[in-house]
Amino acid sequence: MVDEIAPAPKSAALSRETASWLLFVLGAAALLTFPLFGAGEFTITLLTEGLILGIWAMSLDLLVGFTGLVTFGHAAGFGLGAYAAGYFAQHVSSEFLLVLAVSETVVASVALVAGFVVSRISGVAFAIVTLAISQVLLQIGVAWLSVTGGMDGLIGVPLPKLFGVTVESGKSLYLMVAVILVLVYLALLRLTNSPFGRTLQAIRLSEQRAAAIGINVHLHKWLVFVISWLVAGIAGTLLVFMKAGTTPMVFNWYESGYVLAVTIFGGLGTLLGPMIGAIVVTFLHDQVISLFTAWQFVFGLAFVLAVIFFPTGLAGVAIRIWSRWWNTRS
Amino acid sequence: MEPLVEHPLLIRDLTKSFGGLRAVEGVNIELCPHHVHSLIGPNGAGKTTVLNCVSGFLRPDTGQVVLGGSEVTRWPPHRLVAAGLVRTFQITTIFAELTVRENVELAVRSRLGRNLDVIHQASRIRQAQDEAEEVLGWLGFLEKASGRGDQLSHGDKRIVEVAIALALNPKVLLLDEPMAGMSRSEAERIAVLVRRIADKTSVVLVEHDTETVLSISDRITVLVQGRVIAHGAPDEISRDAAVRKAYLGALDVE
């Protein structure tokens, strides 16, 4: 999308790619070493939350931004991951990789069934049916007392262990989340640039056209739905450890709307945008709520203004500045 | 009843209703190898419905579609494409955000079975690049290959639509009004192209422009209100009294 502005000669294009990678390495390094620069406990916790939201927003970007499937129920995979991980950590083991394997298995099983159904629909129907699915999960969360703890939810989930060593909250947990975020980003970047990723974009542009060039639209929508839930499930797993628990409200439509707004605000179809959007919104939330209780009003207003003036989101603005800077430079 | 020639595509007794409306009723078409077989008829005659039923975008009520000797009735579009039955659309549906080359590469990768590949970089698959280049070169379209889909003229978009279809190596190509909305000279360019395509594959052409159809078709089937009222070679069709009465009135003018 950037290339249309100025078709740069081949060597310049290559070095620009190198520059983008350099920027990524710097960003990742900054993210991973952030706690070393004397940030307070509170800031670290806030940023951890922002990064978890970032993973979740990237998973939604895959559906909304790349495949064009808008959903009002993306809390489902997230919440399911949180519950499965929390329950397993409480009752069996809090060894992180094991917990993740279990929660992802649970998320995958439900996503395979739900995705099979919703891959046959599009547009508003898709948005609403996925909303219904998350509300069903919410009701199960409330009603299945013996497993979910009802309205109270899961309380007192232990800290995760990594190969037997407890990951303390604060810097250690932050570091674990940051590493996972970088890995998830790289995996999704690879996925979206692969032939499979391009078929998703083809489906977004026109399902009919995609089918006419031999793309199995149902299968691809099904797969991307499952992948999206799996990534959301990773975020949910991290959240339940960070918060030491979860309530059924994690499935609430408000949460789905929130992550959708964050993703759009960050910039659809860019991965990096929703991730940065998540961090920005998390800090904004913290700043605003200490001054002013009507956070939702402020966020709503900011969201509307952002959509009107920056329809491509934060990422769109960033890409424009980056390209302009690059072009004037060379 | 053994056919004397191996027909790339046979349509037998195809029927499709929408509610109470019989859009297509008992349509038979036998496509011969390397023919341009045109389907003509006034608006609402059911031409596009036939195309949709054959290409899997609609499910016919009754009838059979036989592709290269095997029955493929009611197969979904993507399976038909894999089996060699490819269509274009009346309304241009190329991917506007992608360049011409990317549009064609997408189709090539799909044919090469790479749709589920999550490992490689889509833009660096050599074989797809080469084959897209070949198709665009064959069409004389390489100069415009880097342009974005939405920046092309209407006529060029129609060519890209054809390029995407050709990139799928069709055994049978269904062209839905490829000349719609074109200027005279652009339409002639497409007419020449359709003849060239027939050297490579077999073509079913739905088209409004009767003059062009008569000049480039090997066979013509005339549909009126969902039924076949005539079929044959172009000169037979232009002489057919029923066709003249129902449809070709415009030809009297010449």
C-alpha cells in the first residue's frame, strides 16, 4: 500500500525493507528491555495489560482487517482461553507451556465447531451469530458453578511456572508477555504474507471472486476463525495469570466491542496498528479514568473522531509519516 | 447415446426456478473442443442463470453438467475451478487493491494448490510470478502489469478479468458478457482475443452484441424465456425464422 506513493528503484526498496526490519528490531528490543529503565511496578503492570490486549487485538485484526469478517463476539475465544487456563492451573498444574497447550486445545475444539457454522455466513449475520456464541459462553460461565465458580468466576489462580520456576508478577511476567507478543506478531506477519494470508485478503475483497479462482471460501474462513480464536486464547491465558482469575464478564459483549474499537483505532489489516492501539488505549484509559469517571464517554468520543479523521487508524498515520520521511530523505 | 466427439462440456436438461418463475427450462448445450459456443437471448432469457448453475454459484433444480466426461452437477465453484471449469463475471470483479500482476498471481497460486501454504512469502513464489508473467505477456498486457486494479480503464479491467481466468488453465472457459459496456474498438479487441482463446481451450460465451457473436461463434444457442428456441451455426441462426421473430429483429436493419 505504501509502494503506490513512489515506486522506488529496486535498491532503495530493498534498503527500505531493511530499514523496516531495523525499526522492528529496535521496537522489540525497547519492549523487552523496558523494565530495566526503572519503570515503576504500576507502569509495568499497565503495560503488561496493554500487551495482552495487543495480542488479542492482533487476533481480531486477522478476522476483521484481513478477512473482512466483523465480529461482535471476539471475547469468546479470549474468555475460553482464560477459563480453561485458570481451571487447569488451579487444579492440575501451573506449568505455563502445559497450561497453554491445554487451554489452546479447549479453544481449538470449540472454535472448530463454532467456526464450521459461522464460516458459512458473512456480514451482519456473522457479526451477530458470533455475538450469540460469546453470550452463550457467558451464560455457561455463570451457570456451570462447579467448574466456573459462577458469577464469582475463578479466584486465586496461581502464578505460572516456567520449567518449574515461578514467574513472579511484575517484571518477570511482563517479560514473558512481551516475548510472546513478539513471537505472535512474527507468526502472524508470516501468516498474512503467505499465500494463505493472501487468500484471506481475496475473500475480504470478494467472496464470490475468491471462489471463482478456486479458493475454498468456507474452508479458509473456518481456518482463519480457528487461528484467530487460538491467538485470542493465548491472550486469555496470559490474562488469567496476570489477574489471578477471571469472571464470566470476560465474555461480555462490552469486551468484544472494546477490542473491536481498539483494533479499528489502531488500524485494520496492519497487525502492528492494533497492537500499538492497544497500548495507547490502555494508557489513555488509565490517565482519563483518574481525572474523569466517564471513561467510556471519552473513549467513545475519541474513537468517533479518530475514525472520521484517521480512517486508517494509528497505523495509517504512522505509515504515512514513515513513507514521507523516507521519501524526502532519499 | 455415445457422442461422436469428446465434448469438454455437456449441459443436459438444465432447469432452475426462482419461486414461481422458471428462469431456465430444459436447456441442453453441447460444447465442442476449441469452439466458441455462444449463448444469446434477450434480457431475462436466463443466460447468466445457466452460467451460474454450470459454474456452481447456483444449484440447478434438475439436469446434469458433464465436464470432460465426468458429472460435476452441483459441485461448489472451487472444485469446478480445480477440475478446469472457469468463469468470468458480467460485473468486473478483479481485486481493486491489488496490482494486475498480483491479481493474476493469486489465481496462479490457487491453481498450483498453494492456497493453504502458510510458510512461504506469497510475493516471492517464483513459479507463480513466471506463469503470471506468461499469461500477461500472451495478452500483451505486461506494460500495465504494475497498475492497481482500480486504476485501470473499464476495458483494461475486462482484460484482467480474462487474464485471471486464463491463469487458472481452464479446460472450459465461461465468459459472461466480456464486452459489456465497451467501446466499439475495445469490443473488437476482445472479439479477437476470444478467438485466440479458443485455440487454447473451449469457450462458452454469453454476449449481447449479436453482430460480434455471429462473427466469432462456431455454434450459437438462442434462449428466450428460459428455453432454447434454436441452436446451430451462425448462418443457420441468422436465417432462422423463429430467432428473427423473437430476437434478431435488429439484424433486419442491416
